[in-house]
Amino acid sequence: MNKKIITTIIALAAVCGTASAQPKVSGRVPTREKRGYDQRLVIDTASVRVLYALNAKDIKDESTYIDLGKLEVGKRVKKYSSEFLAVSDQEAIKWKKEQGHKGNVPKSFWMGGQKEHQEHWSELVFSDYIIRGKELKEYACFPFWAERENGSYTEPWPLMQWTLANDSQTILGHRCQKATCHFRGRDFVAWFAADVPIKGGPWKFGGLPGCILKVYDVQKIYVWEAVAIERGKFLISQYPDKLYPKSSRKSVWQRQKKYNADYWEAIGWTSLEGRRVPNKVVFEPLEKE
């Protein structure tokens, strides 16, 4: 193996191997072409969407977010995905047309969020969640060198069993009520607005009589908070199914855990001396079971 490549790998491992009390961002950004970024199919039109900051250091500053997620609500489907990723893909498509570029688009096209995370993979950024009726489908994209494992699965939605509380707080001018639940190994707190007639929230959250505007696990490792409710005309699209073979939630979850826990071991890289590249990160998965 080339010494220059090994040096790069070790340097990247050092960046990825820092312990953090937040969703871990590991591995390298997946190739856009393997995701099918320019092959998306329009499946519905949303008249409203809710934008969420993921683990914001400063809720007023997008550059401090790990991600800006969006919940789009159409007549037939709901979709939760990354707005940062969508904007960067749009810019990449625009650049490719302007340049007459025929090859792969550079991975450096990334718009917004914490700079230290812009070159790394997170399943919370690179997965799309589409809800049709009472079924959720995740399109799961894996990091660079692991994109062959891209896949999809379906499961019932919603699955959370909530307990309502009397506490309230105001978010984006809406009075929100507190609710709690235990889901797949974690305890969550949600704040939902009954006057926003959307049954849903970020990620897989749903099942409350209103829109979830803030939700977090009790350890606050994962925190979503709504920063805008927008009305307009927003096209809802999905990746091509052919690039995301059918799988199961358990299989996808196990693979996501594997690449988050130790990306370098998972892809099989070793040092020049044959030793495995170390990774000292303790990964706290969103779904623990």
C-alpha cells in the first residue's frame, strides 16, 4: 500500500477518533453518484415543511449544526431528510451543467453545518425516511468504500408509545406540550404543537396529536429543534430503488453500528506494519436495540 495513502488514512483516523457527547460522524462522505443524487424521482409535492437543527451549538447559527433536517408533508407521503445535503446536491448538479463536467462531482460540494463534520458520514445525514400511510421506508446510504452496502427496508410507523405530561413551552411561537416515551433502548422527551396539524417530526418520530417541534433523548446526545415552519411548493423526491436493495431494519442497523463504531476496521484498512488503524471513539447509537 502506498505510504502517502497510509499517512492520509492515519490522519483521518485521528480526526474521526475524537470522543464526543454528540451523534458521532465517522467515515468519509459517500460518493454522490453511488447515492443516485441526480437520479431522484419526484413522488409528491409538499405545501409545508418543518426545518430542524440537529445538535446545534447555537440555534441561531446554522454553521453550528451537525445537520439541518427537513420534514416535508405532501398529500401522499411525508419525508424526513437533510436540507444541507439537498442544497449541496443542487449546487453540484448546477456546477456540473455549467462546467460541462462528465465525471464524478468533487465531494467537496457541501453547504452549511459544522466544518469538522462536512467531510464525514453520519447515517442521520445520509439516510432518507419516507412515510406512506402507516409504513416508513429508510433509504440508508453508507460511507465511502462501503457504498456497496447501501440498502432500504420498511417498518410500521409510528412505533413510539407516548405518555403525555402537563408541562409546556413555546417554540416558534407555538405552545408545545410535553410527551415522553421509551423507544429501542432510549428514553425520549418530545414537545409537540397541537395547533400545527402535522402528525410527525424529525427522523422516525411520530404518533402525537400535532407536530413535534423539539425532541431529544434524556442524555441529550441527540437533540432536534425546529427552526422554521415554511409554506410553499416543495417537490418531494426519492432515490432510485435499484441503488438501494431491499434489506431489513436489523441488517441496516447492524451495519450502521459497525461503521460508526470503527469505520477503519469495518472497511478492512490496516497500517503499513499490518496493524489495524486505532479508533478510540465510544459510539452511542440512536437505536440501541
